[in-house]
Amino acid sequence: MKRKGNGGGRIKGGMNVKINVNQLPMETCPRCGSPNYLEMYNLRKASPIQSPTGQESIIPVPVYLCSNCGLPYGQEPEEGNVTGEVPIR
């Protein structure tokens, strides 16, 4: 039985590595300080020329948004934007 909070992975050479996620630093939102993020998806459309199947396809791209203020993970808050609104790009 695996203990909660322990992860594992493989590195080159097949050696197992155990990582205790409880000992890793917590990422927080640079705007509001919340440590909680929601996984959402941007949908990208591939034309038949770009698609390996030769047919138009929709490709979901995961993004993480702060659950408190909506700032996308990795994006710095804009200066002067004190309302917490996230511009749509």
C-alpha cells in the first residue's frame, strides 16, 4: 500500500526515485498568494494540413488557473491591475 503524499518515478538507467511531495516547496499565486490552482483547457484547432490524420482536429492544452483570482500559472500580474481581472488573450 502506498503512503499518501509519496510519489515515485523513473530516471535514466531504470533507477526508481521516491519523492515525498510534502517536503517540496508549495507554489503560490504571485497576485493573491493562494496555493490552489484549477486545471482548465485551451482548445487549439489543427488544420487538416497540420494534423497527422489529415483531418481537422481539436487539441486540448492544459492550463492552470489560480482558484482565487484566476491568474494563469506562470503569468505575472499586470502592473496597475488591482481588480484581479485576468485579460483574455
